[in-house]
Amino acid sequence: MKRSIKPVLALAGLLLSLSLPALANDQADLARLLQDFLAGASENDAAVHDRFWAEDLIYTSSDGRRFGKAAIMEGLTEDGQAGDADAATPPEYSARDVTIRVFGDTAVVTFRLVAEVSGETVGEYFNTGVFRRRDPGWRAVTWQATRAAEAAGEAPGSGDQR
């Protein structure tokens, strides 16, 4: 008995066409979440941090320290401002070269974080965040920040390639 593959292909096409809008919506939601987070982080807004990070976050900083959401939140004062009163002008953060890949209820977001003070770049980092869709939405569960070599005074592509 010979079966036609056409119905199977039609069903696969239908399922794919139904999932593409959801994927685009997830990517747009994550892009907006990242943009809102960076705007709030530029002001050390505690509510923005609380919304962005999952309770079980594992954050690996660019200097090799590992900590969770509680440590981030402790670094903010009750009024939502950073505890460092010596900082004259806090940096403004932006994301460049953003890539968002969604795998069901998990997503990986990679980008170049640029920190600027008065229009001058003071730091650049490669960030990778793993997000899980949880009630009420996406939360960062893992974060890795690495200082970009160019920001550390090295030419792109230079240095030991281990």
C-alpha cells in the first residue's frame, strides 16, 4: 500500500506556519525585556532588576565572581539607587549585535553591552543570558558577562586563543 507524503508535508507546513508568529512574538518580548532592563539598570532601578532576574539566577561576572539574585538586590538600596554614592555619573547601558534564539520555553540572548558616560564608552562586555518562560513571563536564569578584548586595550583577535 502506497501512501502519499503530501498530507504529512501539508500538516508539517501548517504547524510551522502556526509556530513562526509565536517565535517572532517571543523574540520581540525578549528584545523589549532586554531594552527595558538596560534602561532601568542605567538608573539602578531595583524594580527592573527584580523583574528581570529569576529567583534561582546564577550570574557569572566579568571578573569571575559567581552569585545570585539576592546579591544583586542587596547591592541596591531601598530607594532603588546603587549603594555607591561616589559614582558621579552612572553609566548608560545599551545592547549591540543582539541575537535571540528561542527554544520553546527557553531562550538564549547574546549581545555586546556598551557602557557610556557622557557619550564616552567606558566599558564593553559580551553578555549571554539564558531565559526561562515562567509565570508571569521571561526571567534570566543564567548570565555570563565577559569583558570584550577591545575594551581591555587589546586589538580584536589578539591574545592567546585557548
